Amino acid sequence: MSETRKVVIMDTTMRDGHQSLLATRMRTEHMLPIAEKVEQVGFHAIEIWGGATFDSCMRFLNEDPWERLRTVRKAFKNSKLQMLLRGQNVVGYKHYADDVLELFVKRTVANGLDIFRIFDALNDIRNMEKAIEYVKREGAHAQGTVVYTISPVHDYDFYMRMGAELKELGVDSICLKDMAGILAPQPAYDIIKGWKEKLDIPVQLHCHYTSGMASMTYLKAVEAGVDVLDCAASSMAMQSSQPATESIVAALQDTPYDTGLDLNLLSEISQYFKEVRKEYADFDNASCSPDTNVLTYQIPGGMISNFISQLKEMNALDKLPEVLAEVPRVREDFGYPPLVTPSSQIVGAQAALNVLMGERYKVATNEVINYMRGFYGRPPAPVNEEVRNKIIGNQEPIECRPADLIEPELPKVREEFADLIESEDDVVSLALFPQVAPNFLKERKANQ
């Protein structure tokens, strides 16, 4: 630990923190009063947008996500603002046409966003290429992201190869994204050290605390040379969120990696969010103990709670252990996709069906059929062909990038919703969420 190399921190409290703990329900009005203090800290960036927040703003909060971005941009005069972009899924749950993605990126940069973290649920780089290209073209920072998972095909070489491919595409930085909290300290050290030696671009680490390992993992990552760590204010941290900013800052004090951040100021911010969190008690789904099931089944916490509510509705809660045991088998049949939106839902729903039907793949969801036909992209490993035949019969799987088959979508949106569109931002909202955005925009019109 002889070299001096300051580690910097990205704050996730106002995006992934409340998405993980409070069902993405935090309102903009609760972000603004603390903005000035958060700005004083000197974070690398503030994650404020993207992920599920776009949908949640319109669906549950009666807020315009674009208005949130503009308002927050005004409040954070000097900070970099960051978002999570699901590659060709944009901020939705399916693949969209390139024209939708392109206009989304253009409008997002115009409204004040600086850094785009771009990932694909299957780690299929073809589904990230256009997003990276458009972000670079608009002059913003494109962060290429590798979703971390564990399987026979996800070895050290896989992560080195994917890092190199992203660098080839011209990304400005690279992130290892551990959405399920399953990244142990040693693999984190190995992957980050490998990237630092081979890639010569900044490396960021994003972990969830679900299994209780993330702080230990962060420390090993620091020793390996990581540049940026994702943390949340302690009152919105741990559990299924990120490690606590104050704990990481304190752990690195007086070491060569000292962040230099002010613990007293961080403590004030955390106290503020402690009070805010009480406002969302109805949505607060955090339990205090680590969920170590995630290490056995690789199932994120939200997925287990989904299983419990679905099985309760069917009076089949006694089947939960069987469903949990079926998930890894389905995942193997499906070519070991990382369990992150939307693949976690696809695998999870099929595992539940297999158990409840008493026969594997007797019934398949539409999403599973599309997955097996290649419409979500290329799985990390070959799928089980016997299972694929049972699910799609003699339908031909596609080999190309899925979005190559999607016609431009914007002309139809402009025509269909002409009476609701007041700006280009509205066009994007309608293209992404045609079920949710019209009601939101109708209500906005009525209240003008």
C-alpha cells in the first residue's frame, strides 16, 4: 500500500439507493433541499436518473422524469450527473428501435446529464454498441459496463475479453456491476487488477450489499487499483442498496487511498435522508440481516420477494424451496444469463411455472419464447437445444442484433399521439412507455 492514489466516490442515494430500498418512490421534492450540501462533498458524480426512475416517475409519482432531470441539473451546478442506461432496452424492459435510443440520448444530454452507465442484461456487446456511439457523438461520457455473475463460462478470461471489447468501442471508463451482491473480494481484486493492467482507462465498481460482502469487496478493489466506488448515504445504504459512504470514507482515512471527504458533512446528509426515509415507510422493503440465499441461488432479494407473493396468491408457498432450486437449472438451460432485469424475471417466471405445472417447460411465457428465439440477444453460453426445441419447436432463432429487426418507431408515435406531444421529450416518453405515458400526459394537459 505504498503508492498514494485517492479513491473517489459516486453517490447513489438518489437513484439506486431508493430504487433498492424504497421501490423507486423518492420524489424530486425530497432531493432538492439537500442538493447544496451534497454538492459540497465533492463526489465524483451523483447518480440521479435512469434505471427504474423514469417509469416510476410517471407511473407512481405523477412527475415528469425530464422535468426531474432539469430541476436537479439546476440544483447541482458543479457536479457531474450520472444515469443507468440499459443499452438497447433504454430505460424500459424490451428492445427499442435505434431511433428511439438515439433521440433519448440526445434529449438526455440536452437536459443536462453528463455520464451514461451503459449495460446489457446478457452482456451482449451488440446491444450496447449504438448507445455508446450516440453518447459519444453527443459529447457525453460513455461508461461501458460488465454485469458480474458466476457460472462455468464467466471466468477471469471472460471479464478480460469483455473489458477489451468495450475499450475497442471507445468507452471513457469501465464499470463492474454486481447487481445481486455476489461479488466476493478475491474475484473483484483479480478482475479490477487485470483491467487496470490491460486497459488504461478508469475503473468503477458497483456492488449491492445483499449478501453482506460488499464492503470487504470494496477494500480489495481499492488494493487492486479501482478508481471509483459507488456508495450511498448510510441511512439509505446496506441491505439491498450499496455500501455506506461514511464507512468506506472512514476505512480509507489515513491510508494512501484517503478519499478526503468530510465525515461531518456526510453525517448531516445521512441524517437528512433518515428523516426522508420515514416518509416512504409503506414502500420500505429492507430487512436488517444479509440475504445469504443470494450466494446459494444467485437470486437477488427482489426476486425472492416476488416468488413469495406470487406463490402466496396461488396457495403454493410450500413450493418455494422447489422453485428456488429450479432457478439455477433453468439458468443453465438458458445459457447462464446474469440474473438482472429482464433476464431475472424471464428465468424466475419459468422456474415457477416448471414447478407449479409438475413438468418442465410444459408451458412457457412469451418472454421465454422470445428469449429462446434470440430476441433479447446472445446468451453467454449456448442454450440447451433440447429445451429450446420444446419451447419454440421449429421456429428459427435469429442470429443478428435484435434491434436490427425493429423498424423505426418514432414516426408512428408522433402520428398516434400528436394531440399529447408538447416537446421532443414527450415523444421519447411515449415511445418508451406507450401504456403509461399517455395517461400521465393527458393529466398534465388537463391541469395546465
